[in-house]
Amino acid sequence: MSSIVSTIPSVQLFTDGACIGNPGPGGWAFILKHPVTGRSKEGSGGEHDTTNNRMEISAVISGLAALKSPSQVELFSDSQYVVNAINEWMAKWKRFGWKKSKNRKDQIINVDLWRRLDNLLQVHTVTARWVKGHIGHVENERCDVLAVAAADQIAKMPKPPKPAAAVATENSGSLFNAPEP
């Protein structure tokens, strides 16, 4: 019997989100590290009119999306919301149709992001660990700097125009009737 050596890469993912006001302009950042080769990659971005929690989730999504192949990921986040969701809550939310309980009518907050994250969690094996923020953890501090800078950059940019509301217009003919002679 031959032993099969796993070729799945192991990486570390460090993430953080920031928001100027809550809601307000926000930023997210990640650092991916491949301990075997010592290589690393940083990424950041942001958006207008968002929340800190959305930016924390977006950081994880962006970091996982940056991976080129399925990976074993050790995630470090200072967001207990993100870590608890990945480790405990998401399985229950999915069972209940993305609701906190089966009897709730409304879906969880940020369901769009949780669904995107769930898709990535089907590709990668993720172990989520909470780290206390702002205590000198090198990668967490670097992610904070990048996320705050992204939020600052977004705050200086003009907000994109909101989509025009759809206006119902009366049409002289019906789409379902035969044309008038």
C-alpha cells in the first residue's frame, strides 16, 4: 500500500476591515503567507456606505478568492463576528435558509457576503482563529493600516451615482394583445 502525500498548499490568511463611521466609507485588507516558500501577497479595497462587519467579511472573501488553487487556510481575524460565523454559526444559518432560526422570516444580516464566503469555504479548508486587535500582532497591524488607508481613499472619492429608480410608463398597446388594425 502506497502512502499518498497531500499536495494541497497550506497558507496563512490575515484579514482586517475598517470603517469611517458605521455605516460610512470602509476598507478591507488581507495578507496571504505561504510559510514553506516565505512568499506573501497583500490586497486591499473598499466601498462607500458600508459597515465594519461587511468590510471584515469582504477581507476574508478577497483573501480566499486570491488563492489560485484549493488550499488549507489558517485564517487570523480580529473579528469575533467572522470567526464565530465560520466556526459555528454558518452551518446553522444554512440549515435554516440563511436565517438565525427556522421560525425567523428575515434572513441574516450580510447574507450576500456570507453566501459568497460559503462558496469559497467549499473550495478551501479553513481554520478560523481569533486574534486580539491592536496589540502589536505584526500581520494584524499591517492589515489594519491597509484597511484604514483603503477606507480613507474611498472617503476622498465621490460617491457613485445611485441607479435611477424604475419609472412605470403607460403604454398605448398591450404586449399581450394583438396589434390594433
